[in-house]
Amino acid sequence: MQAPHPKVRVAAAVLLTRETGAGREVYLVERSPELRFFGGYWACPGGVVEAADQAGGGEPGIEVLARCARRELFEETGVLLGAAAPVAGREALREALLLPEPQRAAGRRCWDQVVGGLQEPGLVPVATLTMPAFAPVRYQTQFFHAALPPGEEPTVLPGELRGGRFWRPRDVLAEWRTGRLLVVPPVLFLLELLQGRSREEFLAHAAAEAAALGQGKLHPVYFTPGILLAPLRTDTIPPATTTNCLLVGEEEVYVIDPASPDAEEQERLCATLEEWRAAGRHLAGVIATHHHQDHVGAVAEVSRRYRLPVLAHPLTLARLPEKGFAERPLHDGEVLPLGAAPDGTSGWQLQALHTPGHDRGHLAFLESRYRAAIVGDLVSTLSTIVIQPPEGHLATYLASLRRLLELPFTTLYPAHGPAACAGHDLVRHYLRHRQEREDSLVTALRSGQSRLEDLLASVYSDVSAELLPLAAHSLRAGLEKLEEEGRVQRVGQDAFKWRS
């Protein structure tokens, strides 16, 4: 097993199955909505490798991962793999393992004693899947398969999990396609491979697909049906290292923000587009949410390679760095047909929304079936958004956020970072954050601070030194907003001194 990236956390999870008269079923757990990581989603039982799972240190090998998987399965479901006879005090042991530190240490010691006397757990490695590089903390998860042992019955204790149940894979996928179920992307991927296959066929396909992903194939990252999120490496603003390209649609496909100028990244994207075309999908066009370089690096390449029109706001089309392809201006409220939705619903559409403020020609999009919002650089799940005058205008940006907040959307897809299933909460957070910055700025001005560098040090004291030049743009945008409202004024003609 390769050593993980320093920001990758190593984890293990279990595809726990049983055979019934209705066929094979998989046990999934529902994560609490309050959890920051995939809150409200259905997942396989599992968790990160802990020190107690390791012996002798070093990078965790397959034995350590299996030990982690066995422990996590027991903690989350009460299923004890390898127990040929009843184990005394197992419920007390489970509760001890779930205690917070440092009380949990005693539970781990008891667990070691119990596991030492059990049979082999019957865990079969399925695939190692690593979260794409769109989050500050990524997970490299080893999935195992295990059959439910005779006499065992999973139960979920309230806390980090809200519940659990056995599902037929096809039923999970059908519920997900209707929008009634949230499922973590790697589990969706594995369930697609599992349905309709024997265990041996499934293991072979999973190994082959995992190998292809490891060699650069785009991960099938779906937070909602019909929208593939493909983070592509770009020269963007830290902490982001990628920009999300969204492939929207199944019959009619639009490529939103093919971002990377890197030839290798472009080939990864085009390999998926070729695969989709071979499967009968029609590529309808390339869309740019706005003209910034970390969003349009592959617009010309994808357009020319597949003879696709480029769709964007007229202000964006005028500022694209390359020309020579068909252009189609998009205006506020314009609708693009997507054909049938993944659940077969007809009349699926993508509506353009003019949302200036970060950029004058910025567009966001709302799809009609699942009400997902694709918002470009309106918000990020990694950091704040830089407003850089004169292109950026803070009051306009805040108006765009408020407009978005009034729309009936669900999952929000930003240009940087993973999707947010509680999209309205994220927008409200951005509005609160901007208000807090403004309040801090007003307080600093009233205290007598007037020079730009002093205001920057005061208002953005929580920002690292290397990002202060970017924060200075947002500070200037905040001062100009207050000036427009008559709440501050420049000192003489000095652009670097202000007063309340």
C-alpha cells in the first residue's frame, strides 16, 4: 500500500452483506445531519485508523486496516466478526469503545483482549479509494467485504449515527435517483458495481475500476444525480488547488468550467467525455461561469475538440483569452434543456442566473429536478471569496448572495471544495461572515485607525501573512461599500487613508 499524502487520513470501511430470499442486501448507516463530514448521508460502517489499531508504527498495512474495519464495524453496528460463540460483556465493551478520551483507553485494552481470542474476521479487501483533491482533509479508505455472521444483528446507538438498515443495492440507487436519499459518493460507486454481480465478479470489477482511478481516471463523484463533480488541478487561490468542473446531464451534457490549462488534466476530462459519448450521451456545450483564468483553462480545448459552442454571459464571452469557436450568450433566466433526468422525469432543465459581484459577468445555475445550485465563485466550501475592485463590487456581491438565498435549492456546488447539501446554511454563513468583517472595519475606523495597512492588520488579523495581499482587495471593497453608503470617506485625495 502506498504511503498517503500528508493531508490524507487513512480509514477503513465494511460492505456488510447478507443473503435473503430477495437477494443480496448491504447494511448502510445514516450519519447524523450535525456531522461536518457527510452529515445526513448514508455510508458503510467505518472510520479512521487509530493508534490502537497499529502495532509497531509505520504506514498502516492491510492487517492494520482490517483491524480498524473490524473495530469500527463493532462500534457502529455491534456486529462482532470472528465470534464463533457469545462474548461476555460485549455491550459494555461497545459502550466503552464509544466513550470520549481518556475514558476510551480502558475500552481499547478490553477490545485487544477480546479480539485476541477470536477467529479470523472474514474480511476480504475490495478497493482502496482516495477522495479527490478538493478538500483540505482527504480520506484514503480501504473498503472490505464481510458476510453477516450467523446470529449477529446490526444495531445503531444514537450519536454520530442516526440509524442503519439493510438495503438491496438497486433500491438504494433507485431512492438516490429520485432525490430522496443522500449517499456518499464512493458507496454509490461500489453499489453500482455490486448490483447484479456475483461476489467474485464484483471483486474483480472493483479492483479494475480502483486501479483505473489510481491511474488518473476521473472519480465518479456525485452528490446529486446527473451532476459529476470533477476537481481539476489549477493555479488558483490557496487553500484551493483545484477548480470544480461540473458535467451536468445524462442525455444532453453541458461541461461547466473546464478549468485546467494542464494538458494531462485536460486528457483526464476528455477521457470521460469520450466514454460518455460512446455510451450515447450528447455533448451540448461548454459553459463558463465567469472569465477568471482558473475557470476557463480548458474551454477552448474542449470546445474545439468536440465542436461545441461556448455559452457564457456576454461580458464573459468578451473577455475569454482565446477565440475561434462558436459563442452563445447566456442571459439571466435563460433555460437550457437537459432531456430526461436520471430517474426518468422529462423536462429536466438548467436555468442561468446572473449573479455579479465577484465578477461582472458571473453566472450561477439552478437545475430543475433536484434543485441543485451550481454557483461558481459565489461561495466556497474551503475559504472566503475575494472581492477585487473594480471588477468586484461588494454590495452587488451581497445582493447576489441574498438572491440565491431566496431560491428553493438543495445541494450547492461551489467552484472550490466539495458540495454542501445544506446550501442555504452555507450562504447564510457567508452573509454573516461579511457582516462581521464590516462591523470589525467600522469599529477599527471609529477607534481612529485610518491607513489601509493598519486597517488590514486589524480587520484581517486572523489571515496568514501570505494571504494578506488578497485580503487587501476585500478590505478595499468593504471601504468602498461604506463610502457608497455615506458611512466613511477618504481623507483628502489619499486612496490609502479613510475615516468614519
